[in-house]
Amino acid sequence: MSESTQKAQAPAFEPSPAFLARQKRIEDAFNLRRPDRVPVAPAVVHYYSTRSRGISNKDAQYHLDKTLEASKEATIKHDWDAAPVFGLVSPAGPWELLGIQQFKWPGGALPDDRPFQFVEREYMLQDEYDEMLADPNGFAVKKLWPRIATTLAPISDMVQMELPPLIFLANSYTLPPLIGGIVSPPPMVELLEKMLELARETEKNSKIAAGYTMEMMKLGYPFIVGAATFPAFDWISDTLRGLRGSSLDMYQVPDKLLATINMFIPLTISTMVMATEQSGIKRVFIPMHRGSAGFMSDQQFAKFYWPGLKALILGLIDAGVTPLVYTEGDYTPRLEYFKELPPKKFVLHFEHVDRKKVKKLLGNIACFWGNVPSPLMCAGTPQQVKDDVKELIDTFGDNGGLIIDSTMGIPDESKPENVQALTDAAREYGVY
């Protein structure tokens, strides 16, 4: 190998002892090994970092540099064992340019200090299942894109144009007027102008995010998450049919719902494997929205939700990727299902759950992450937070499979002294 080739292939990042220590601490916890101490790592940080610096939610969404600078400062201040990943508060500029309908955000349709909100609708109608299953890509471009992103409506019109065989257009007489005719109408010109602006905005944000990522690693803070996705049922319920639609589908068109779930499973696995290869972090974050108690019965969970979730988790494990399963809502009634999965190959982050039952059923199977109550973080005292962390350490700390976090990551309204109490408690009670 030539000297120039060796230089080209040399790693751009040399991990420091602090980086390696934090990374080992997390990996030990994930694998149910005792680290030097219990790690503290937020799974999600939305507006806490910016709010604690007096930055409005609007500014956080329109100025990525401010958001990531605040994220850096919070990570260093509280000495977390992993840095929050980019993208948990998505830049609003691209949403605005695309005319996104699935979100409302501060500075857009919401006041400056409100958090962003998902707008749930039936973006795909029940009688469109067959059309979508027959041609998912065509259906997405023709039907879903203009409903979700109004700026893209001209593309839907373009792909539905009736054209002669393209071979007859592959010459210098017919191709220029054809292409010119497609792109010259005012709606298409406006679309192209916005796409150019979107390209510039995306490039700018990508550079900011890459700079943040490298800076945090050089400061000694690893990242836990390499990619994120939903279980198959949630892809359908969240983004296509809405809760009302998917709930009706379980009764009215169960076979079509199951067929769509089966379509999403391999697509999700392959996409996530590719994403983790690109990020270099072989872990996938899986937030779950519809599988908790209260959204569906146990019988429905067993039929419609668990098979897709289980297939996703096992598919990622088979590809050498660690699933980070992020439960939202009460998952106590679902704990038995996770006993079907291979031990020490996945992680469970909990919002609401019976801790003692988790210890009994899954204590030797999966790392326990999270669960310090959000009300304590926002309205409690540092001592109350430390007492709750101590309870977690007393319950799960014996085998090392524990990571400290709040129920849904760090709540936006958390008191900074309570966030600091998480780290202080881990150092006071969680040293092995």
C-alpha cells in the first residue's frame, strides 16, 4: 500500500481516554456487565438544552447552530456519558420549504415557545390499501407526497402525464421541448426554486451537524444512536392511517393491514442496516407509539404489533446491530413478550413500567434504561431525583445492566439542578 493511500485511509478521529472510558461504560451496561459506575445518558433531548440557555423553541428550530451549541454545553455541564444526537429537534427550514403538513412547529403555525407537534390524519385512506400494495413507490409519489408536502404537488402531476415511449423522445428534436414543457409551468418553476433552496439549507445543516458530531467526539463524548426507525405497525398508524384509521383497520380490513405490516418489515430492516453502516454506530433507536397498554388489547398486540416488532429486532440483531427499544406509555403488560428475544442483544428504555416486574422477568435479558419520573425532573427537588436514582441502582445495579435517564429523555421543563442530580446520584450510589 502506498504512503498516500495510507494517509487517505487514516482515521479522522483518534478516541481519547475519556471517550473510550465513556464508550466502555455504556457498552458494559448494554451487555449486562458491571462498568466502573452506572452511566447517565439521555435517550432524547428536545428543548431542554436551549430552554435552559434562554433560547426560544422557534430559534431552536430555525437555527441549528444555536441548538447544537446548547446541546454541547449541556452535555459538558452535566457530564453525560453520551452526547445527544442531531435531529431530535428537526430544523424547521426544510419543513417550511416542502410545505410539510404532518408537523406544526414554533415559528410556523405554533407560538414561539410551544414544542413541535405531529398532525395526525388519514394521509392514506382505507380504500387505498390495494393501490398502495400494488405499487408502493408510485402511490407515494402520486398520492402521499402532495398530501404530506404540498410543495411536491407538481411532481405528482408530472408523473401522471401520458407520454409516448421514451425511446421516441431520446433525440435532440423532441427532448428539449419535452423537458422545457415539463419544467416551464409556474408551479414547476416555483418547485425547482424551492428545491434549490432546500439543497442549500440541507448542505448548511449537514455541515453544522458534522461539525458538532466531530467536536463532541473530540471532547470525549460518544453517541449512542446510529439510526432511528419505527416498528411496522407504527409506520402505518403514525404516518399513513392515523390512530383512528389503524384502529378501525384491525377490525375492518385486518388482512390488508397485516399485508402492509409484512411489506414494511424487510424494508425497515434493510434501511436501518444501511443507515448504521453509514453512521458507523451499530445501534438503532426504535420509539414505539401504539403498542403500549391503552392503545390496543393484548390480543391485538399479539396479532398486529409484536410480530412486526420482533421481526425488526431479530433482523437487526442478525445484522450485528443493537436495537434500542424505546417504550412510550405503560409497557408492564407487554414485558413477557421480550422474554422471547436473545439475552444481552437489545436494550429497553422505559417510560412507565413496574420496575420489580422488569427485574424479575428481564433482569438477565436486557439492560434497563430510563424511568426517572418526568414530574420529579420538572417539579421535584434534587434530593428526590437522587432518591429515585438510588432506587433504580438498588434494583438493577447488581448485574450492571442499568443506564440512568428520565422517562422520555430529559423533559423540556426540567430544572437544571435536577438534571445534574442524575449525574451526582450515579457517582454517589452507582460506583462498583
